Amino acid sequence: MDESEIQLKRRENEEQATKERARILGLPYLDTRDFENEIPLTMGVLDVAQMHRDFIIPLQKGGGEEHFQFMVTSQTPRTLIERMRQEYNDDGERVDFFLISNSAYKVFMLRYDPPREVKYDDIKIAGEGDSETIAAVSQTLSTVSVDKVFDFLIDQADKLGASDIHIENLRNEIRIRMRVDGLLHPVATIDKDKYRVIMGELSSRANVSTASNKPQSGHMQKEIVQDSITHILNIRVETIPTMYGQDAVLRLFNFDESLLNLDLLGLSKEERAEINEIISHPRGLVLMVGPTGSGKSTTLYSMLNALNTTDRKIITLEDPIEYGINGISQIPVNTNAGGSFAEELRSVLRLDPDVVMVGEIRDADTAKTAIQASITGHLVLSSFHANSTAAAFARMIDLIGVNPIFASSIRLIVAQRLVRKLSDSKKQRLATEAEIKYIRKVLEGVPAEILSDFDLENPLLYDPVITEEEPFGYSGRMMIMEQLVVSDEIQAFIRGDVAEVNTEAIEAVARKQGMLTLEQKGILAVLRGETTLKEISRVI
């Protein structure tokens, strides 16, 4: 028996009990199931407050204006029925009362007095030292009903464009912070009751234990509806026990497959052409490098989307799966439970894929397996933790040693960062002497045709302007990307042909071949008025 059948059975039992109760009370019984949702409501006879207080509902005026009919329940005071009967009769009006079930009464009352949708104030991000905003948001959260507080937090984080929600146990309170445009901002403090509700929701939705004394990972999805537009929010949940309780971080991935597009990443024509050239080949290894939160996954998924055609078999190995893409076989690898990227990769290669994405290369076994796959007719995409493209080469050599096979497999390394973009209210100024000296030093060796659009003698820079709409002067983020296409000279480092293998030596060769570093790309973005030197210094 399913849930609807159970509800129907319960209602039938209740109606039978009400029918028997009506016989005892001497009132006519009325079964409203056939019309309770359709019959027009009789307005202007009783006020809603009395209907709630006395469990009585006007049914209709029938047989003339002087004939009134009311529905009552077993909770309606008998004295009220007798008094109303007397008053109506004294006025020469006829009145009838019918006994209905409590369920019928609730259906009618939901029509007479539908629940009002509570509109809570939107969460605002506080500026530095702005304790009033934090207090106001804390007050809002304290008024949100316990069954809605978890969803409210996620909806608000999505509306703010936050990438993370941090729920942290302090000595005397629970702090909520959100990461917006790469920076963490205090949002509110909540009491223990709300914290327990949030952790309870995490426990049931993301399959993590609130009693665990070990770090845990979970995953959940939530449908977000804003302005009649629906999108799916993928949420990665990480919890860890701390001195005062269990902290949680919710990483939000606003999934929209149409946004996973190389054209939307802000790449220059040259950068896009290099990527197109590399990923169009049937084999080779492409590495994305950068710290957590630098947009590596988005770029990798955008590459996969560009390759996602009916004539290619694409398989991904991910821990966890952050975006679901139609047409691609995505396999979760739970490394916390003993899963291994290398082992899974060896298994999926038997399925003869054209393209494989490995979520992250973390050890020598995975690195060697990915390299082996890339020289046996597969295009392999993966991420790797390093600060720059040259540093990734040096780290990989440290990981697997001098490896001629790696030299022939690696095609492209991309390092990237996300920096905040200045809002339209930015203000222009002349650079200081120290800034001019720094800019010239960083751009030394950059081809003249790239610098021809800028005045390096008296460069103009921009500063953020704080407004009510943009409390930090920035709006959104942009990508800064460094691309190292592997040439014969770069391969020489991997083969062991060069005596000294270090990050500086590799970067010097790459720059000589025309590569612009992350710092150089950042300074060019500053000169274009897209961001600030302070932001480049913070991120790069």
C-alpha cells in the first residue's frame, strides 16, 4: 500500500468515526470529500478568527437570505451551537448545523485562511568591521523557522554567488561565513538550536554522521527556483570535528551545462587556439594546475564539453562528481574508502575510451598510469596541485623521476587563478613610482606588440569604489591563465638532457618561447582596468 492509499484509508476511518459521533450528538453528518475543494466559499458571515477559535465554518445561505447553514466539528462548543440557534430563531431566520470531520475542517480553513508565505530579508555581506549588518543577518536567521533555515542559507548563498558556506563552532557561538568572489566574509552567528537543525539536515541529505569523530565527505543536490527559473545546485559537504563541535563546509557548484563552454572562459584568441590544437589530437596528456578554488574543474569540464560528440567515448574518474554531463560516463572514486584513481583508470582503459579525465593526480602510481594511457591512443585530462606550469613540471619530475615516456606524452600544462573584477564604479588614477617600477620589471621580456596598447611611462590604474550595491568595489571574477605548450626544449628537462632541473630554469625556457606567466597576465589585466594590483598580489 503506497502513501496515498494509506492517507485515503485514514480519511475513510475518520469519516466513519465522525458519522458515529454525529449520531450521538444528534446532528446531521456531512461528508464533504466530494466538494470540499471546489464549492464556493461563503464570505461575510463569520470572521476567520472565530472560525479558528470555535471550529465553525459557514456552509451557505440556502432557500433564501434568511436560511443559514454552518459546519461544526466535535471540538465546537455545544453552548455556541445552542446560542447561535437561539439568536437566529429570535431574528426569524432558519439555521442548520452539520457535523464534519477534523480533516474536512482543515481543508476548508486552508481555503479561508491560506498560509502566508513568509518573506525573510535577503542576506547581505558585511564590509570590514560592519558588525551591524552581521547582527541584522543573525536576527533574520533567528526568525527563520527551524524547518526552513537550512534551505534558506543555501538559497541565499546561491543568490549571493557564494562558492562556499562555512559553519564553524566558536567558544560561545556558531559562526556562518560565506566565500564570495574568493574571499571569506562573516555573515551571521546562530544559536545551538539552529546549528543542530542544520547538521541534522546535512546528516540526512548528504549522508554524513553528526556523531562522527573523523572527517567526512558527502554530496547532495538542491533545486533552486528564482524568478521562475530552475537550476540544480550540486553541493559538496566536508565535515570535521573541532574543539567545540563539528564544523562543516558546503561547497556550492551552480550546475548549468550551457556555462561549461570554452568560449565563456575569457580566453584570448591565442590561448583558445592552443587549447583547440592540443585537445583535437587523439592522444596526449593535458594538466590543469592551481590551488583549490582556482577554477580548474570548470576549465576541465569545458574542455570535455567541447570534445563531447557522438563519435567519442568519454569517461571521467572523479572524487566526487561535481557536474553531471549528458553523453559522458562519469565514475565516482571514493578515495576516503580506499578507492584509487590508478586502479580505476586501469579498469576503464579496457572500455576503449577516446578521452579520459582523471579528477586529480595525487601519487606516482596515478601519474604513471595516466602517462601510459596517454601514449596508447587516449587523450587524458587531469588536474595537479602546483603553483605554476613550470612548478608542475618540476613537481612531476620529483614524483616519477626522469621519464622519457612522460616527455613524449605531456602536451600542455595550464595554470590558472581567479581574480576579482572591478565593478563599473571604479575610479582611475596615475600609478605611483613604486608601482611603475614593479609593472616594468614584471613585463620585462613581453613582446612589444602585446604592450603597444599601454603607456608604460605613465600607466593609468583603477581602484575599487565602494557602493551600496558593491560593498567591496568588485563584481564577479575573471580567469588569469598561463599556458605552457610542451616543445622539444621543454621535453629536454624531462628526458634528463638538462643537468639542472628546477622551476626557474623551465620557466625561463618557456618565457623565451613566448609564454606569458600568471603574474604578467595579471599585470596586463590591471593595465586594462579589469582588476587591481592589490588583487593580483593577493591571488598570484
